[in-house]
Amino acid sequence: MAIARFPSIVIDCPDPGALAKFYGAMLDWKVDVSSDWAEVRAEYGQCISFQQVDGYTPPVWPSQESPQQMHLDVVVDDLDAAEAAVLDLGATRHPHQPGTSFRVFLDPAGHPFCLCVN
């Protein structure tokens, strides 16, 4: 029996509302924003939360100068179409692309995330 359920990921960032809007648009999830906290939630309950951190320093990847600490992998049907869509939302394509079945991007706060076809 599980001790807990519905794990949530909380991501540090300088502007929770902006980052929630980015991920909400990318995942087509509902966005809820307050002054120093925001979240995106799927209809089935999964949630990603964002908390404001003063003096936030974005990760530097792939170096460990300022470690990424976490990243999200999201599954897409078409890498090219998904890339165009996340770039329109404000993502940046990372210059280091170590694979062929996924692509690495940075969200508007600098967190790495991957679009994956499998």
C-alpha cells in the first residue's frame, strides 16, 4: 500500500506565474497563480507547482557549475512540430543536443526540459 499519492513536483523560479503559464500552455493544463506560488494541473489530478525564490540562479547544463537538480521529460508525437510550439511559448533550444530521439530546451526560467518521442 502506498504511503502517499499524487506526487507533485515543485520548481524554484523567479516568476511562478510566468513559468506556470509556459508549462500550462505546453501541457494544456489549468493554471492557478497567487503572489509567490503557481501551479498547473491536469484534469486527472497531476500537478506541477512553481515557487518564487529570491536571488534565483538558473541551472547551467550540461556543466555542473550550477546543477540542474531536476528536469522534465515530456512525450510528443512530432519533435519538429513540438519544437516550434515550445519556441513560440518562450523556450530556448539548448545548443548541446546529445540524442536523436529527444531534444533539450530551456524553459523561460532556464530549467532544462526534454521533448521526447519515446
